[in-house]
Amino acid sequence: MARTRAKDFEEKQHQLLLVAAQVFATEGMEKASMSGIAKQAGVSKSLLYHYYPSKGELIYAIIIEHLDELLAAIEAADDASLPPRARLEAMVDAVLTAYQGADDAHKVQLNAGEALNAEQSAVVRERTRGIVAHFSEVIAVLHPELAGQEPRMVMPVTMSLFGMLNWVYTWFRDDGALSRADYARMATALVLDGVKGLR
């Protein structure tokens, strides 16, 4: 007989993913075990396997939840009525704010590698493309010459911006000299104007 879904299923599932992300981020994908994750989460191994039949499924669930939350934050911040530069900065700030407290899930996404199967990888790529598209659209408006160059440079410039944002967890400190809003302005200026734009 199948288990019935508890009323607080979604909250329990979210907490389980947070714990699993922390274990994967700390121990690595290879070393982390389902039994160790179950123990850290305070659930039985059978319950963990009921929700996620394999380690790959668990890693996939962490990444999808992380990307969906990130996309929701970006879509909420993406205001087409703003001047393009302010629009881009607002989305950059939304990414940095969404990353706050999500370092473990972010590390899992960046390091998933071969843990995902081909179908899962395709879904992750699709989600990622949806996120990137918000930024490339605005960058193309701000610098239309990038779209006219051969090779077209909108995507490389957009991914350079994400290169700055995706690795911010390795050095940024919330109690440091820069706030996330400060860095959003800096990252936007760097990608649009270069270092001269910071003066």
C-alpha cells in the first residue's frame, strides 16, 4: 500500500533537501551516502529512498529547487518598465540575494557533473537557459553592437557576468565592506563598462 502524503510534505521535503545539500557540499558527491544524509536529516533511510530512489534523484531535486527559486526571484525583479541598466542591476541584485543562504545548493549545482543522467542534465540546461535569457535580453538592448558582431558576443558577455555571480560564494562575506547591492552595482558596471565604469 502506498504511503499517503503528509500535510507538511512540502516543508519536510524542503528541509530534507537543505540537509542533503549541506552534506553533499561538505563531503562531496562521491563520498556522501544516502544513509549519512538520512541520519543528518533525522529520517529513516527507507523514507529518504521513498522520496528519492537514488542519490542522483536527490542531487537533481536539490538543483531543480535551487534553480526554480532563483528563476522566481529573477522574474519578480525583472521590470521591463525600468531603464535597461536599472533593470539589469535589479536582476543581478536578485541573483545575489537569492544566493544568500543557498551556498550548499549552489555548490551542488556547480559540481553535479556525472551525478545526473542525460534527461536530468537536459532539464537543468533548459532551466539555466531560461535564467540566462533574462540577462542576455537586457544586455543586447544596452549593447546592440554585440548581437551584430561575428561571432555574436551577447552570450559570452552574459556568461561572463554569471562567472562573476556564480563564484561570489567563495569570497563574499555579508559582514564585509561590500553589501550585496553594492556588488550588484559593481558587477553590472564591470560587464557593461569595464573597470573604467567603476570610477
